[in-house]
Amino acid sequence: MTDPFDPAALRAFRDRDWERVREAKEQFWADEHRQYGPLAGLTLCSMLWDHIRSIHPNWPDAEQRAEDLAHHLELAEKLRRIGHVFDHR
């Protein structure tokens, strides 16, 4: 059996120009949004959903859905409390 980790590859990954990687990602998504509008994000979400369901067909289970709902409700309450900050009337 061979070592699954190539130390040189790991060092190369560690030493990447991470600022350039970040800029490239931002440019990619700006271009996608410019070309496809909100559909770009919706397409990505659909692809991610399909991928996770191919790995975990029962995802999300009832407990995970309940946790997700609780987080959404918490965020909605926080946004409601600061909503006045965005009121420009």
C-alpha cells in the first residue's frame, strides 16, 4: 500500500497564492451572476442538493430539519430586531 499523502503536493497546496484563489472565485461568481442572475445561485444550490443526496439519501433527517428551522427562526428574529437600521424613510 502506498502513502495516500504526497508531502510535496500538500506543501504546494499550503503554499498556494490564496489571495489569488479568493480573487478568482469572486470573479467567477461575479461573472456567473452577471450572465445568469439569481439563476446562478439557484443552480448551484440544486447541484449541491443533488450531490449530498447521492451520498446521504435520507438527508436531511427530521432532527436536522428541526435544527435548521431553529437556526432560521433565530436569524429571522435577529434581522427583525435590527430592521430599523435599514429604514431610510
